[in-house]
Amino acid sequence: MSALSNIILVGIGILLTVTSLWYGQNHHLLPASAANSAPLFDSLFNSTLTIATGIFLIVQGVLIYTAIRYRKRRGDWGDGDPNHGNVLLEIVWTAIPAVIILWLGLSSLDVYQAINGGVGMGGHTHSGMAASEMTMAMEEPDHGAADSGYAYTPVVVPGKEVGKPELVVQVQGMQYAWVFTYPESGLVAGELHLPLNKRVRLEMTALDVNHAFWVPQFRLKQDVIPGRETYLEFVPSQLGEYPIICAELCGPYHGVMAGQLFVETPEAFERWQQEQILATRPDDSTLALAPQSESAFARAQQQRLGIPADIHQALQQGSQFSG
């Protein structure tokens, strides 16, 4: 191979690397982040996209070069040169993907542990932050655990301790709505309001079929399962209104199962709680839920979605049997 060819290959390699790095950091594919868990996920996503962009450009470049370089020429009716393979090349293109996949797997596990460090996720306890960040993790008895219904595992990281959640919200998924209960105040609402920069714990369960709680701006998604409690812990970091999406096919009206999450200042959050409590009459059972019976809240959802009464009744009966 001539010196000119080597220079061209080096130039192409530099161009591919720069292009992949630039696109990996400037793709604008993700919504604005709004929780402390988002930057770790975004960093992993950017790295994955950088690698994928480089591989895509290399593969497409080789295909285009091959199609042009070895195209059939006029008057050429002969066979191509015999080629019995290249062992070194096959080893290289097998080893490189294997290394990339191994790195992505380990990086994903590292991010998962960092985001869920010391938090009960899906009914399991994951102790510790990422290996590179964790300095000490230890379990301590929590005298309030009996009241809150879960055990607390503190995690100590450099300069920061992931402490006990400052707000616990019970989340119930049902066809086709989300219901949020604040145990400390007894408030039940159809919207999720959270204070800014406060650690929040969501304790989630489903009343009928499997659902999935997903807030894209938080980069968090968790299955919500009948008869089992799953969890999410995070710190909202940006004021605003964010959609709550069900990411699990849960029935014919799955597409309209959505909710709203509001991140407010602590003062605004307290005002909202007080206003909701004052507005709720003692005999108002609009949001009272019974797993085996249709509630006023479910009927309100049926009217909001425009579901025919006979179909809604059949769905409720099916939910009872599936629960």
C-alpha cells in the first residue's frame, strides 16, 4: 500500500472519529433532563450513539466503496478473483464487536447501580453506587421503616450521603389512569406534584394488569405490577410540567393512559397540598379506590376518555379477574 493510500486512510479515520464524536454530543434526540438520574443515563446514551455512528459510517462507506470499486464493467463476463477468506480480518471484526458489547454491558450495569444505589427497585435492594463512586455502603435500622413500609439502606459517596426520602408517594396504576396518594397528608390526587430538589420515593402497584411508569425527562421507567410493590427514588432537579406515560401495553385504551407530573418549589408544593386538602369534602369519595369495585374516579376517567359504558363495564370485570 502506497504512502498516499495510507495518508488517505488516516484522513478518513480522523474524519469518521470527529464526525462520530460530534454527533454523539449534538444529536438532540433526548428531551431536557429534569432529575438527578438523567445525566448518568445521558452520558451512557451519548457514548453508545457515538460508537453506533462510527460503525454505521464505516459499514456504509465500505459498502459504497465496494459497490463502485468492484462493479461489473462493460464487456467483462469473467468471474471475480478467487478469495478464500482472511483469518486475521475475521478475528478482528469478531473481536472488536465483542469488546464493544462487553464495554456497553459493564457501563450499563455501572449506570444502573449508580442511579439505583441503595434504593429498593422492583422489590429488590441494590446496595451501593457505581463502583467508581462508592466509598461505603451500610445498612442501618430505620425506626420509621415500620410506618413507611420499607427498609432504608443509606449509601455514602464522596461529599454526599443519599439519605432517607423526604417525600413518599404511593402510585396506583389502573386502566387507564394513575392515582397518587400522599400518606403523610392523606391526600389522593390524579396529578403527581413533587417539590424541587427533594428526594422522592414512589411506591407503586397496579390494580388490574401490568403497567409501566415512565417519565422521559427523568430517564426513569419502572414496571407496575398487580400484587407486588415496585419502587423509584430520584431527586427532581428542574421546575416544570412533565408527562407520565404508561410504557406497557395494558389494554385497548393503553394509548390514552397518561398523567401529569409537576415539579414545584417546596413552598408551592405545600400550598398545593393545603388547597387540595381544603377542597376535599369529608364525604367526597371521588378518588377512593377499591381494587374489586368500580370507583367514582374510574367512572370519571371513562367519561373523560369517551369509552362506551358497556365496554368500560367489561373492562372493569376483566380487571377484577386479572387482579
